[in-house]
Amino acid sequence: MISVNTPITIEGKQCILMRDLLGDAPNSKYTSQSQNTLQVWYEEEALRETREAHPDTPVYGFWQTLIASGLIDTKKPLQYIFTTETRDFGYYLYSNNSLLHTGSLFNDELQRLPGPAIADGISLADGEEITVDPTELKLPQFPLRTHKERIKAAAESKKKSQQRAFLSISAIVAAGLLADTGLAYQHEEHMEAFKKANTELHIAEQTLDAINKRKLVDWPNQKASLSDLYQISSLLQNSKLSGEITFLPNKSSVIEVSEIPNRNIKLNLLAEKGIEFKLPSANKTLIEWVNDDQ
């Protein structure tokens, strides 16, 4: 037996069960709340009064709790349950196709039966008693709430969903930024190597210019050598280079190259630029040229 408007313990939690209804609301004072696939109706004023009488104790609906506990079968035409030890008072549930109706049971009489039940001559003898083991009762997910409380709860739920969605999007964006940062770092490394090669070329040009001004009357034409050196420094970035370079007329310059990333691709590019090279071993490449004396 379970009682109404009296503190009881369900699933180790003290609570209050108040009267609610299934079916249609009797008047505009009632509000509804979903429980599984059904709607329970209750008066908000009665809910407030119950809360005031039992502060800090959650309030659930009588039928709401029976539904959550799996004790309701809407396919059965009549179910009833006693709420007093003397079995002189209780509640009933009448089901007729899509019609649901709940009412009071007093001294074995069904109070306020709907028209179809009266027409069919329904009585207590036609019903099935709902037997309840208090230890097997289940609490609904949410207690009864006022209309404003349900709106507030829905807004908070929507806000949490939006926050979860924002965090998911932020994680995706962060991953994208991380990948972009990695690519940007590699690009900066390549640009630094390119700038270093250009700086070395500029220093070589300045050195050559100073030597020419001091010692030469006829200016040698080293455009081909300088162009080759520029192409080599550009195409062989991140490679290990060693050797001697001179800009004196009719002198040979030799560059030994090892540790070439994408070796075959880079060597093909050198060949396309008209830069000759030798392959004395699998891991060594020699680039040699003779300076023009013109």
C-alpha cells in the first residue's frame, strides 16, 4: 500500500506523493507533465500547498509514480489500488481505447465514472487490483513542477546542449589551428633557410664586386656561375653542402652534397636547370663548374 500526502520512502529517498489525474484536465487550473508516453494532470496550487506543508521534500504524482514503476497497463479496462489500511479508500484507472479516466474509490464504489463506463455497467468486480511492494517502487525522473519551472528547466537543458555543441566545435577548431600552426612553422623554417642562402649569395656578390673594383680592368662575366649558385642554394634547401667556391676566372668550384631530402626529385630539378652533377656514390653528389673568363 502507498499513501498520499504522507512522507514515504522510495528508492531510499523521502518524498511526498500527491493526487494527480490521467486523461483530460477537469478545468484550466490543472497543468500537465509527461511521464513515459502519458500525461499526468495536477493543480499547481495544490502542488504549492504540498510543498509548503513539507519543505525540502520532493513532490511526485501518485499516478506518475505508478507509471514510472511499470504498474500501469492501459490495455486493461479497469485497475484500482487502495491507499488505506482499512481498504475503504483508493483510486481507479478506467481505460477504453484512447480514453483514460482516473477517479476515487470509496467503500467499494467507483466515484465519478465517465459515460462509457456507466453505459457498460462497470463495477469494482470488473477491475484488477494493483498490488504494490513499496520496495519495488521507482521514482520518476523529475518531480512535479509548475509551468514556469518546466520552462526554466527546458531553457537550462537547451543552454547545456548549446554549450556542449560549442565545446565540440571549439575542439574541432583548436585541432585545425594546431595543424595550421604546424604548417606555418614548417613554412617559416623553409623561409629562414631561403633567406640565409640569399644572404650568403649577397655577401658573395659584394665580395666579388669589391675584388673586381680593386684588381680588374676588364669585368668578368660571372652571371652563369652566380645563377647556378642561386639555383643550387634554392633547390637544395635542407641539404648538407660542403666544398670550395671561387669566382676567379677559369677557376673551378666544387660543391659536395649529401643528405638530400627527396634526392631524385631535387637532382631532376638541377638537371632541368642545366646544372651538371656527378654521382660518385649512392649518398654523394658532386657539382662542379669552371668560371667564365669573359
